Amino acid sequence: MDGQRVARHPAGLRELKKQRTRDALLRAALELFTTRGYEETTVDEIAEAVDVSQRTFFRYFANKEEAAFTIQDMVESRFEAELRRRPPGESPFEAMHNAVLGTWNSINEAIEALVPVEVHLRTYRMIESTPSLLAAHLRRATELEERVARVIAEREGLDVETDPRPRVAVAAFSGVMRVTGRLWGQRETGLDGLRELTESYLDQLGPTLAGDWGPPKERPDPDGG
């Protein structure tokens, strides 16, 4: 048993070192992107900030775009996992709503372990204001919507190719998430502020889609008077 622990120890140290290097590269990349500009920052500069080679950067990230979206990818992966774990009796909107809240219950600490919240907020603003990243953001959002729609269709026993409801429901839900993300990016609030904003907007989704927005309508006089 002791021999097995000793044999595993070096491998554990190597993995820890790799994780620390990746985290350091991510922090350096986001700091440089948000202070100097995404397009203006080179991979060499990111690597130099961590005192590693360009080759080392590419061991952990395929390109600068992957680094820029690392935290968003982490959040989305947890959301998809949470959605798949929701009880089958929940409606589509209820399942997505609860999956978002479940994600935020577990993600804050993970994000803050990687970068300060202030850097995460600046990164979101940078993505929204950088044309190449905004285009990538919209493309990735479309891909996520399709994956989520297929999860919803599977939960409901529907064929996503013949029944439009899963994609319609996910499009409405995603629209709310984009609005709250944009509003959060304009404010100086932490991750708890994003959660509260998201929850308040999601609470309005069902009533907004189902309700009558107009003024109270007078019922017609059955006698024609």
C-alpha cells in the first residue's frame, strides 16, 4: 500500500503543476486582454507573463479565443450537467430555471478560484466590445441553444426536428440570459448580483409569455348594447 502511494505521488504533483500553469496562463491572458486589448495581445506576451514558452501556452489552449471563453465554457458545461440531472417531472422552463440556479450555487467559488470577479466582469465587457469575440460569442450561444434544445426534447420524449417547441422554449430562455448578462456587464456588481438579476428576470419569463400585456378589455355586451 505504501509503495502504491509513493508511486502515485509524483504523478499527482505533475498534474498539480500542470493545473497551476494553466491557471496562471488563463489569469495572465484575461488580464492582458482586458487591459491592453484582445487583438493587441499576442500569445508570446501571455507566455512571457508566466515565464513559459509559447509552446507551453498551446499545450493548454488551442488559441487566444479558447482562453477568452474558458470561464464561459466552464459555466455552460455545469449548466448542461445540471439540466440533465433535473427531475423528469419538471416542465422545460422549470428545469432550465432550476439548472441555472443550481449552476450558480456551485460556480461562484470555482470562478473566484481562477480569477478575481472584477477580471471576470471586465472579460465579459471585452467580449461584448470586441467584434471578433462577439461574433464567436453569438456562434457559441447558438451551438449551446441547439444542445440544450436536444436535451429538452429528450426529456419530453419529442423529436426536435419535427416539433418546434424545444427550440422555441430554449430561444426564449436564452434571450433572457443574454439580457441579464448584458445588464450585469454594465454594472459594478459581483457574481451574487448576476445571480439575483438572472433569477428576477427568469421569474418573469412564464408570466410574460402567457400573460396579456394590453389594458383590460371590456367584454362585449351579449345584448349588443
